[in-house]
Amino acid sequence: MMSVFCKRRTGPPEHCGRVRRVATRREFLRHFGGGLGAVALADLVHRESQAAPHHRPRAKRVLLLFMSAGVSHVDTFDYKQPALTRHAGKTLDQVLKADPKAITDVFFRKPGRLMPSPFRWARQGETGHWVSELFPHVGRQVDKLTFVHSMVAQENSHGPAMFHFSTGQPRNGYPSVGAWAVYGLGAESQNLPAFVVLMDRGMPPASTANWGNGFLPAEYQGVVFHSDDEPIVDLTPPPSVSADEQAGTLELLRRFNDAHRQRHPGESDFAARIAAYELAARMQMAAPEAADLSRETQATHRLYGTDRSDPMFARFSRNCLLARRLLERGVRFVTVFSGGSNNVQDNWDAHKDIVANHTRNAQSVDQPIAALLTDLERRGLLEETLVIWTGEFGRTPTSEGSRGRDHNISGFTLWMAGGGMKPGLSYGATDEFGFRAVENPVPIVDLHATILHALGLDHERLTYYYDGMDRRLTGVAGRVVHELFG
């Protein structure tokens, strides 16, 4: 394992604890913390001394709200109704006076005919930002938000696009942005993972690569949590395994580890693995407490809508409430996914019917996301939490079939809040139809550089030596969008 400022970490000091039987799990954890824990503690002390921001951070943590499979910006937050209504039924090449063969930035075929948004729009907040009727709750929060209307993606197929958004590369095998953040800054909590993932409907496109560690050490990958009785799968021993049996098994494991460490002193990967075992032991007590939503007041549950009758809606509400509990307990990076099933009606992939698809998905996320912003702010957490709402790309202002929209990588919208962002700002713009970013385009690599900057990390200095070269999240590009900061 390597740190931000050194080529190779030195090995932890040797520890020679004598093995004995313990009667209870609590006693076992104390004993375990004195055995393998000594190695983990040495590793932690070293990491704390090495992992530090490069400059004053604006945010301590990140909350990524990911709307999987492509939200239509022209039906949510990027108001293009005047031009779309005026030119409804025309093709883009007609209104842009362009060669039809040049307009190819869509997934399935050339763009169809311009289609106005079927949703009503209204100006919201003191900023007067246009918001569609799909987001009435978030609409009332617009004065807290920083909109980027000129996002540009690179890949127009879901899998590669998710790879690119999550890792900076359109193919598998690279660390996710969450892994990079934890690698650069370490963990705030020693009882919970530094990087947690919450899903409402199964795996998103690109699967576990969205929170993978790539070539970084495994300790930096995301850990999937669940907002039910078992927050982490297989964390708690089955009822058939007693505390004595568990303690005896891990005592034997400690003997083997001690012997291996004596044969291979200074092996940093092994020290990291031992630290992971100790974290798992601590999480047996900390994770259930963090995920116990019954500790929240009824008013909080009503705010988030955790009792909504639709199971999909209730699950996303619980995930947002759990995200807040994890953030306030020191989790560094939390990703909350909306959508993930292969059924297109269970994600935001609105090829067939934008009304049916986006209405249901927006109803699922609107109330809990607005509640999360409110809750973070009133608890004093929003200022130091960078909240990002996005999908991997947008959708075309033209129709696909009669009522759907195709993928659009040439321009889409995301918004951010907290984390030093300038509230009420609208940055960049697409053309009058919402097809292409024409003012201050922001590619994904610039977004990654900006996220790291908010956390106090210089994306050019945050490197990891792998396969003969110093690697970084942003490759050989990337510009911090300083204009977004207040």
C-alpha cells in the first residue's frame, strides 16, 4: 500500500501478544484490538501522518446521488421549452442547418424530431431557476443549489459511461473517485468503512466497478450497506456460531498471522489485510447502530417519507436517511444510487415513454433528496459535505419513437450543494434546444478535478505508482472549475 507522499510505507512494529480464550464477544473485541489491533493501530498512525489535504479543504466528505441510466435534463432542470415548442416536429439538422450525418452524438440512431417537455415548468426560489413539476420538493431548495448546465460525457453506452463517470476511464480496472478520495484523505471513523454504497434496485450499469479500488489497495473500495436489519451482508455470524467459537477461530487466525508476519516483516499489504479484519470486528457493533433507523424521530421519518406505500419509494427514502446517519458518523464518501435493474422502467432509461418513466423515478427521489438537504443543513453538516446530483449523461431534446428520448452525451445538467459551492449559481449552458453544451463545457475529468479540489486534494499531486508510472484519477488532463466555488 502506498501513501500520497511516500513511495512505500514501512512495515508496522512486531507484536507478541499471548493467545488466550475469551468468553464474550465484547471481551474478544477488546482482546482482538490488542492483538491484530496493534498492527492496525500502527498502520493507522502512519496513515494519519501521511494522508492529509494539499490545501485547505472546502468539504470533509462527499455525498453522490446518482440517477442511473440518464436523466433528461430538458425535462427536469434545463428549461428549453420556448425553442422546443417553436420548432416541435422539426429535426435538429433542419433547425441547426447542419449536415444530418454530422449529428451523431446519440446512441441508437440519428436524432428524431424535436419534442417539447410534456411537463409543466415554473420559476423557483429567489434565483428564479426553472424547475419542472417532476421535482416540487427539490424545486423549493434551488437557492441552495449550484447548477452546471454544460456537462459533457464521453461514452454514450451505459456501461462505459458509468466506468468513465466513476473512474475517469471508459473501461474496467481503474479506481473509483470515492476510492481516490479515501486514499488521499483516509478515514474519519475507525468503526465504519470510509466509503459506503447504497442501492435501491440492484446493480447499476458497470456493477461494482462504480465503487471499486482498481489498482489501489483493497481497503479503499466501497462497501455496500443496506437500510434493513442486516446493513452489511455476512458481517454478523450466524446464530449457530457462538461467541466462543468465533473468538477461537479468530485467535487461530491471529496465530497464523503472527507467524506470517515474523517470516515477512514489513509487508504492508498484509498489514492492511489485518486492519480490514479488525475493522470488520468493530463494525459488528458499529454498523447495526448506524443503520438502526428506529432511533430517528417520527418527524424525521415523515420528512424523508420512509413509510411511503410504494416499496421502491420507501427504500430510497431509507437510503437517504441512512446516508445522513453515515455521514454524521464520519463516513468519507457515500454514493446513493437510484435505479439499477435491467428493467428500463426501474431506472431512468426513458427510451419509450418519458412521462411514465421520469414521473415514477422522480417521485421516488424528490422528497427524500430535498429532506436530506434540509436535514444536513439543520445539523450543520451541509457546509462541509459536497452533495452531487447527477446521471452518467443526459437525454436528447428529440423524440425516440413517439414519447421517449435517446442518450445524449453532448450536454446535460447536474447540481451540487454545500462543500464550498456557490449557492444559486447556474454555470454553463446548452444550446437553445438542450442538445450541446455551448457555454463553458465541463467534461467529466474537470468534475473529478473539482471534487478532489473541494476535499483539499490537488488532482495533479494525488498519484499512485502502478505498472511503471504515477497514475491519477484525472490522467493527463483535468481543470478545477474554480468558478463554482463561493
